[in-house]
Amino acid sequence: MTTEDEPRYRAVHAYLSDDAHETWQEVATEYGVSVSGLIEALGADLGAPVDEQVIAPRLPELIKRARRVDADRRRRAGRPSRA
């Protein structure tokens, strides 16, 4: 039984390339944290005011890379692009 004071957790599901999966696992192991801890910390950072974000200076570059990954996956899957 949970109360309203207890934090709720919801799953995020992602399909990653073998290389990306391995990288997430290696980084988590190297720093002694879980992959979910890394994802939650990144999410909190992205939700912070821009002047307080650690990742803000690199975010436009990361978004560009993410769009490329998404487009490549759609092409490989034969799905039409949503552009």
C-alpha cells in the first residue's frame, strides 16, 4: 500500500543499439550508480531552469543527434517519416 507522501515510480522503456546499451551500463558501473539513476538525474536537469542546467550548453547538439537516430531507425524499419 502506498501513501500520497511516497514517491511514485513509472517505467521508461527504450530499445537501444547494442553499443548504446553497453555504454549506459559501463558508465553506470564506472560511477557506481544505476542506469535509472542516470536517466532520472538527466530528466531532473532538463526540467530545471536553463541557467541551472548542467546539460544545457550541449542540449541542441544532443537533440540533433537524437533526431538523426530516430530518422535512421524509421528508414531501417521502412516507416514513413513524420516530417
